[in-house]
Amino acid sequence: MELTQPQTLADIATDGFFSSTAYDVCWAKLEELVGGFTGMETNFQPEGSVELRLYGKHDTVDITGKRIAVLKDGRWHWMPSHMDETRALVTEIPTLSDLHGFPPATEMVLGAARTLEDGKPIILSENNDGLTFAVSLDLTTAELAKSSRAVPLPSSLATEEVLIRGINDPFIDVLDEVRAVIAFAHTRRLNIEEVDHGLRLSGATPGDITVEFLDEKISAVSTSKISGAKVSEGYDWRLEDISADAFFAAVEHAMFFSARFPQVAGKKVLINLETAHVLLDEKSRTEANALVLATVRDGIFTWAWADEQLAQLPGQEQMKAVRQFGIDKLIPALVRHSMSAATARELGLVQAAMPIVNKWNLATCKLNDNTTGIVLIDAPELRLPPLSPEVEQAVLDTSLPAHLDRARAVKAYRDIRGMTHTAPHDVQHERVN
């Protein structure tokens, strides 16, 4: 599949997006190796070359780079070599005029600049004359002063890891994600084949990678590892499987919550964000531990791990597990910062997160005049009693969303509730643990 010629500044930024993601992952790993960056020395050389020394808590890194632009009055002033390149692009494709001249120093221009630099990291550094330069860093030149460990490079990263990490970058929401995947596949010299709902990438990996799209957004990433002539799919995770595993347990908890605390079930609860508790009953002052899972504002669902203020609260530490689970298991919806609340509801994201954080009772709270918090709560008073046949039947009579596997959902529920008996008609599936 061919990559069409870029027509806009966003197209150029899109074409290098996942290459930039790969460098960002390597940069983060380098920062981890040195114990976090604490300072930087810069030596500007003739002809645009730059020598840098980055200081960390445990080590230092020497690396070279080159000046690609000067930032003046919030605008991007290309260095001569890049000025010639952008002029040539605009001459060939007039719609790329936003790239040439002195464009505003926006995230889109930075993204385009990184594409022109093959995705390399770009940092800002000030010289002795007070000029601020955008400097592109060449990680292949990086050397650790105290360690012989190799500096991580993009070529060492699996394609699927780069894809899922890229989805975790909110910048992707303003880009053409189908184009971004095609461009990255070309960069990695992968074969591209159109399949139902997406693309299959193959040719330079241990197996195929299938990328599915919903409304032109990446909705699933799955891999198949090849062993001899056989392809093993055993470790693939899909959001609908996790949602199915949690569905009936979530239903029973909702039933019990409503019966135990009818005065607050279905209503907004009072929450103390500092202590991470909600008030369940004013008379008895019964409280429950609370974890803000997400926020909804103007119809947009945002994971709490993506909210800077919420993420800093001590009671929110568990939310990191949701994001990390999505990265480890290649589940885009768990790592994408935000989406429409309708989409989140349709995907069953709240139920999918419940087993990850081991909290099963759902409530909502008012965070401010415009923002509702989706909260998972837990307390001794909310622990389920032994399961009776009547409750089991009521739970299993609950209508399951059409896209979820009922047999899987029933088995998962019985596993969670520690039941050994199984109805003859229930097909058995291995459940994700």
C-alpha cells in the first residue's frame, strides 16, 4: 500500500509520528538509565553542530546534535539547511506553505520538524547570546560516562510496542491515525495488507501485526508470533474479552450496592479527594475507599491517570495500573487519554477497569460545576455475601451487550465467585487471569 504525498502540515507531522514515538521511548529509557536528567551543558559548534552533556543522578551522557531552527517571538525560524528543504517542499506542494517561512512554534510544527529529522528528539537550548535553538539529537552518538550499557535505539523496539505507546500520546488525536500507521510501516519496510476493519503488517517481525480501526481511530492492536509453521494467538488480549470477564461480577456488585445503600445508589456521592473516601451514609457516617477512574466533561471521557491534578493525589496511585495494563496487553482504549463518553460507555471501559484495580462498586461524584467523576469504591459493608441460586439467576438474566461472548462472561463470573458447578450448555473458554 502506497503512502500518498503529504498535502498539509498535519500530514507531515503524521508521517513521522510513530518514528518520533520510538525515539521518545528510547529517550525515556536513557533518562531512566542515568537516574533522571538534572542538568545540561551545551557547546555550539560551527556549521550548526552541537555537543551536549546531560547530567543524571547516576551517570552523564555525551551526545551530539544539530541546530535546526531558532525560536524568536514564538515563531520557528529555520536554519539555512532546513529553510532550503522546506522551500523545496512548498515549491512542489503549495498547500504546505504553513511549513515555510516563520511559522508559529506550535506542536504541529514541532511534529513536522521531527518528521524532517526522521523522528529524532528535539530539545531547546540557549546559547551565550541568549538565542534559543531547537536542537535535534542523534541518539546513535550517545555515550554513557560510567556504564558500558548500550543506549537504546528505535530499531530495538517491537513495532507493536511503538504503536501502543504512540496511542498514549494525546497528540495522536489531531492526526490521521490510518496514515500514521501506513507511514510507520513504510519506515520499517513492512508489507501492508488491507483486512477487515484494518491493516495487517508483516515482513520484518517475528509475526504479523493487525491494526484495527473504528471511525479511523486505532481500536485494536494484535500480534501473532510464528513458531515453525504454526501461528500462536494465545497471548492476544482484546478489550471485549476483559469486559466480558468483568460484566456479571459488576452486575452483582451493582445489585448489592443498590440494596445495601439505596439512598446513594444511582446518585452523586460526596467525595474527599485528599483522603480518597466517599460518604455512603450520613447517619452512620459510613465511608468507602474511593478511586476516581475517569472524568466526564462536555461529553468527553478522560481517564483519571491522564488528569494532571487527579494523578498527583496519593489515593490515585492505582490508576497507573490501568494505563500500564493497556500498554502491556496492547489495548488502545486503556491508554488513549480521552474519547467521547458515549464511546467509553459502548466499550464498557468502566467494567473493563474493575478487575485491574480490584474495585467493583460504581458511583459518580461532582468534581466541579462542569465535571463529573466516575468513581470505583470499596468498603467492608460492600463485600458480597455468599452467592445464592436466586441472585445468580438474576445476575445471569441480565442482558449482555451483543459484542461480548456470553459463554466467556458466564465462566469468568463463576470463576470470580468461586463456583465449581457449571450448567451443561455453558461453553468453556480459558479466561484471562
